[in-house]
Amino acid sequence: MTYSKGPVFGDDFCKQLDTLLTWRRAVRRFDSRPVDARTIQELLDRACLAPSVGNAQPWRFVSLQSETMRLSITAHVDAENRKAADAYEDQQIQSEYQKLKLHGLREAPVHLAVFCDDDAAEGRGLGRQTMPETMAYSVVMAIHNLWLAARARNIGLGWVSIMEPDKISAMLDVPADWRFIAYLCIGYPAQESDEPELVKLGWQDRIDRSKTQFVR
């Protein structure tokens, strides 16, 4: 079997990739510029280039066009946010939490819910018999592809996680075998930084890599 040679990525490309990774931020502050539908389709095309277990490609994207539905989702997240704040017994931490801006649902022009089709016929079960969670991992890889592709186009993405998966699935009336993975806000950022916002606000610093690397 003969294999064709792929592209060679030089030092300049590697430096640009490092810059892209450094400036990939979770965006919660968006400006009012719309993102055109063609650009969103391009981003989803890049998301679908992600690796997936058994080539199952289990990602399913739901674009929320209804303003009523968006408002319902936002109200749900706000309610869950209040419950999350109340769960902190330390009053200082609770106060710090309440100052955080944890989503841009009201400002972001694009809302995208992402699901995993756990029963996808594609892939015929390859690679997921002992680790079925790899289906969800595959969807997360697609989200990361989308995130980087968006940032390369100066578009921001925020992942909203303060929500009840079952309630979101019910609100969006998706098939029962779809598992909720993520709710994404997409739009042009109102401000940009190479430092995570939670670091700037003093919530959590970056940890040293030595704390995450082990040898056995």
C-alpha cells in the first residue's frame, strides 16, 4: 500500500498554533455584531473533522433560533446559578462567586446545544464496548475543534455548564437517546485577553504543570 505524503508544518506554523492555543479563551462578554450563517456552517464543518471512537461521529448540533427558547434557557441558567451560589457555605466565596460573569447568553448572537447520539449506528460499536464514555469524549473533541476554528476567525466561544442536562434535553425536545454535552455561546468578543478571566478575577490561578505530570 502506498501512502501519500501529508503537509509539512514548519516553525512559523507551530508558533502560530502556540499563539492560537494561548489566546483560546472562554468568552462571556460579547459585542452586538452578528455572526453570519455561512461562518457558523464553516465552524461546524471544522468541528466534524474531529477524531471519534470507531469513526462514529456521534456529535449532534442544535441551533437555537427561537428567542422564546433562548429566554427560557437563560432563565433556567440564572436559576441554577443562584442555587450554585447558595451552595457555598463560606460567605466570602459566595460573594466572590456572585461577582463572576459566568455566561453571555443574553449577548451572544449564536446559541448552540451539543449532544451525543449514544446509539449512533456509525462505527458499528468499534472501540466503545469497554469504554462507552468515549462517545462523549468524541463530542468534546469536536467542540474543541470548533473552539479553535472560531478563535482563528476572531470569534469567541463560551461553554455554559450551570444547567440541568435532563431539563435542557426536555426543553429542546431532542431524541431520548441523545445525551446533552454542552451549551455554547458564540459571537465576537467584546474584549480579548491571553489570560483566563477567572485568573484575572482571582478565582483560580493556573497550576504548575509539575502538579499534573506523573511517572510510574
